[in-house]
Amino acid sequence: MSGAQRGHLAMLLFSALVAGSFSLGGMVANEVAPAALNAIRFLIAGAVIGVAALATGGIPSGSFRAPWRYLVLGGLFAIYFVLMFEGLKTAHPVSTAAVFTLTPLMSAGFGWVLLRQITTRRMAVALAIGAVGALWVIFRADWAAFLRFEVGEGEVYYFWGCVAHAAYTPMVRKLNRGERPVVFTFGMLMAGLAVLTVFGWGDIRATNWADLSPLVWGTVIYLAIFASASTFVLLQFAALELPSAKVMAYTYLVPTWVICWEFGLGHGAPSGFVLIGVALTIGALVLLLETDAS
């Protein structure tokens, strides 16, 4: 399996794990301040990744040269997650998922600005097909639901978070200086934790951690280990193997995975027509897999 193929596999798993953030995050977004929730999330994820880095070759002292790199990356992801949960306070998970599908196009733009990565015609077609398929899934093949879509305050918050997320992917390739993904991820998490601690200290102190519900703690554990520690490593690895637009194209699969999560949580199943959108997103990924330029 080539490096590019491993990058695609990493992003497939990434999309499935990220989808859980929407379903679970929407259930607890109003129970704890976004900055406090994400600070404890980064702390746990950083501990897990730190242990993994030490167990798989250690953390070379040279990995932390130019520490401003980690502050940039950690800051971008801190912004994304805080604004995501800020948006989920008022926006429906379906609406936020719709906003999330804008990320690949923005990432392609940042990829050109920062790395001069060119989005080929074939890749552009794949991104367009994926966008249509994702919207089909998000609105459950209901045109009337699409027409009723209104951009509220929550969606606006989350949009700016997605801008930060889109910038993160090409910045990984630009700022990485040969560090292993797990080591690079550890540095980013520690920097992100520092940013969240400084700017969210008031919320952290005001949170009554002992009174948080089991659902909140279960969500925090999932977010920290599966939707943070694991996905950060997967994203770091994929960003070093694939162009930014390809990496973020896997966000088009997130709505499909969200449907699976919602069904698993007992929130209902979509109609058969939604499978058309699923087929379109899979078709878009097939086009990306067949693209010669990696």
C-alpha cells in the first residue's frame, strides 16, 4: 500500500470518528462552556498522545524547535472546536454538518495560497459531486427542507471555525520539519491546551466538574481519545501524504457517518432516497482515489 493510499484510509477512519462529535456534541453543548470542555479534552488527548509518542520512539528534543509552529496549529484547532460547540448551542447538527461541507473548498483555497497546490479539473469535479451528495444526505433528500434552510447565529459561529479547520490542513505540511505525526500532534495539543487555558480560564474555573453528568464525561472521553487524539494523528499523517483538497474532501462523508451515528443512538433512520447522496459521496471519493496527482 502506497503512502497516498494509507493517507486515504486514514481519512476514511477520520471521517467516521469525527461524525461522532456532531451527534454527541449536540447533546451536551449547553451543559458546559465550550472553552472549558475543549480544555479538558485537549488535556486528556495530550496525555494519551504523549504516552503513545514515548512508547513508539520517544520525543526527540529537536522536535520542539520553533515552538511558534505548534502555537499556530494548536490555536487554529482550538478556534475550530470552541466555535463548533458554540455553534451547536443554537444550531441543529444537520445545519452544522451543512456548513462543514464548505471546508474542502476552503482548504483547496488555502492549499493554493500557502503551498501553491493546484486543484486539478478532475479533483474539482470530484469536490463538486461530493458537495452535492453531502447536501443530499444532510437534508435527507428533502428539497423542501433545503429551501427552509436559514443561516442562524450558530451556523455563523461554526462557519468561522471551519475556516480555521480548512487553514489547519495545509499549515501542517508547511510547518512540519520532519517530525513524526504522533510527536507533531503532541506538540500541537499542548500548544492548543495552553491557548484554551489562557483564554478560557474564567470558564474553566467556573465549571463545576464534579456535577457534570455521565453523558458529558462520556462525551469528553470520546472527544479526547477518538475524536481528538486519534483523528489528529490521522489528519497529520494524511496531510503529509495528500494534497489539502483531497484530505478535506473526506468531510463529505461525515454527513453519511452522522446518519449512522444518529441511527445507532436511536434517533431514527433516513429514507431510501438518501442512499443516492451516499452513492454520490462515494463516487466523489473514487474519483479522488483515481486522480494521478497525490
